[in-house]
Amino acid sequence: MVAILKEYDIVGETLVISFDHPLVRQCKILAPELACAINYTARVVDPVGLAKVSKADILNPTL
């Protein structure tokens, strides 16, 4: 997915949002400038820690 975003030069115009936190982390590793958000539904003990581990820029709790 990141390769396609780079191919079309739209990384800076894209926000990746997913419940798949390892996917978000991998996208961020491949393109640090890519804006990324993680969705979650659980009552997370440390949401900021979760964002850091996932390399997410945005937390998106889905209630």
C-alpha cells in the first residue's frame, strides 16, 4: 500500500486509519511522513503507550 501511495506521490495527502495496529506501525516505518491513526474499542490502560508502540499520530477510540 505504501508503495502505491509513493508511486502516485500522495503520501502527504493520505491518512491511514486501521484497527490493525501492526499494519499502522509498518506503514509508519516505511513512510514516516505518512499520517496514521489507530482505532480501538477496548478500554485501554495506556492509550498513549499504545499510540507510541504503533507509531500512530492519532488515537481514534470507537465507542
